Amino acid sequence: MSESPSQQFDGMQFAPPESFQLVETMLSLRAPVREELADPRLVQGIINKQTTVQPNLIVHRRNAKPDADLEALVGEACAEFVRSLVRLENMDKQDFAFNDDHPGFLVMFDFPTRESQTLRQYHAFRLDGDKFTTLTLTVDGATITDDVEETYLDSLASLTPSS
């Protein structure tokens, strides 16, 4: 079996078998560890309270059915959120425009992880032909200000096809 041309990703090169097609890509990003998160007592479990969460972003791109409808795909995702997350709060779904004016959707919600901590997730969705992309940003709900949220939404909107 021969190999297809090399694929490059994050400084690595890979040559999959020629008959293989790219069907899904996932990229995970995380903010640097904050000083209070690096406290070794937290790692050892001596202190049972972590004050903040490292913001993280996951980009997931996969093939969608040829006749896929973005609103239906987002509806399926929302149904999964409701089924899988306990005590989902403040869920909001709205139209979302990416920087290339491509239409999408934004879904936001909060969910408590314990009595004193709430996480907020932002999910931006876009459909480009048969490619469905989801951006999932998870942050500590206590750190969100209007300015911080605007920065996060600007970042999500920046996902556009490369030229």
C-alpha cells in the first residue's frame, strides 16, 4: 500500500496510507498555568479549593453529511449539552457572524462544578460545505467581564478559511 503526500500539523509531518482521507481534526489550546494553579498543595490534594480554571479552547473540525443543515447540527449539540451536563444554567443560542461574514451560531451556558465554582462555555459553530467546525471555549465564570467576553468572542469569530 502506498502513502499519500505528507500532512503537516504543529511542527510534525505524517504520511498516512494513500487510501485514507482526512475526516476529523482536533486542536486543543490552553492558557498558561496561573501561579495559584501551580501551588503543589493543590496537586497533592492538601488544599481542596482551586480558585480559578485555566481557560482552554478546543477546535473540532469534521465531515458532515452532504445535506447537513447548520441549525439542525447545532440543535443536536444543544440537546447533547442538556442531556450530559448536570445543572446547566443560563443557556443562550444566537446567530454568530465570523470575520469573513460567514453565518454561524453561538451557544453559551454556565454549569457549576461544585458549590463555589461555575464554568462558562462558549460554543461557536460553522458549516463550510461538508465541513462542520465547533470551537469550544471553557473559562472560569467568575473571571468573565464584558471586556474579557468581547476578547473571547473576537477570537472565536476569527476562524475563517485560510487563503
